[in-house]
Amino acid sequence: MGGVSTVDRTERVPKQDRSRATRQRLLEAAVACLAEHGWAGSTVLVVAERAGVSRGAAQHHFPTREDLFTAAVEYVAEERSRALRALFPQGAGAGGRRAVVAALVDLYTGPLFRAALHLWVAAGDEAQLRPRVTELEARVGRETHRIAVELLGADESRPGVRETVQGLLDMARGLGLANLLTDDRARRERVVAQWARLLDEALAG
């Protein structure tokens, strides 16, 4: 009667699962390639080989190079955001702000930040890439700010609180840039401790 058989449905589900798994491998491989090789060394073919799929399969999911790399940075940023929220399901409260500050700083000292930085630099020279990266950076920036406010328990209706939270994120980005050249973990821990104290004072009341 023209309906979809049980066999058809059961065959389709594994196919969809395989497609999702392939897409995820491509996204993760793209971020790893960007972090390690930069924009110039990260082609669709290089990513496909790292992900263990054909170039045709990669282009089926992401028709252009720009599609692949902007989607990859956004995907990993979303994964990191979910992981960050999972670390502090009840928020930090006053006693846990140092842990939250340290976790936020960690966002800017790993492969994701390195990959995103290569993408931003490339966008300065690539006209096709620039508007997409500008929009992506704005979205990721807003989401990171939202998470910081939520986890720190910050009340942005109070004067100066929004700027204090944004200052924290700007500081974290600066530490991430410094970390590209030298990993001064001891200095970073001192800065984190001081910012946690400043936040306790600024957010009190």
C-alpha cells in the first residue's frame, strides 16, 4: 500500500546515525587541523583524511571550506559550553567563584581557542570568510558572556557588573593569547586567584 516498511525504517536509522557520526568526526578533525596547521595548512582534503572519510563525503556535509571550518568552531564551542555548565550544575555561589574563573580561563587556553584564532586571522584576508566569522564570533561571545553571568551568579542590573564580567572574559582571552607562546601556569593561577577575589567584592550584596 505504498507505506514505509519496518525494514526500510530500521535501515534508515543506522544510516542517519552514520551520517551524524561522520559529520561529528569532520567537525572535530577540522578544529584539530586548524589548531595544529593554521588556515593555510587546513584544507578539506587534509580534514577528510584526518577524519577517515573521503573528500566527497566531506563535501556532501560541507560544500565549501568556509562551511566546514565555521561549523567546526561553532560545534566545539557549543560542546565546551555544555561541558562548562555540567561542571557547575547549581552555579558557583560565592565560595566557588575561583573554580568558575579557572574554568572560563581554560576556554581560552586549549585547542578550540587556537583554532578560532587562526580562523579570525584568516578572516582578515578572506572576503568570503569575514562576514561569517564576524557573525560566529558575536554569537559565541554572547553565549560565553551568558554562561559567565549564570555561573558566577552575577546580577547585571547592578551598575558595573556587566562590565566586570566582560572584563573577566577579556582578561581570559589575553591569557589565552599569552599562552600561545609560553605556558606560564603559575602566573595564570595567580591572576585567576586575584580575579576571583575581585569578583567576590564586585558581586557581593
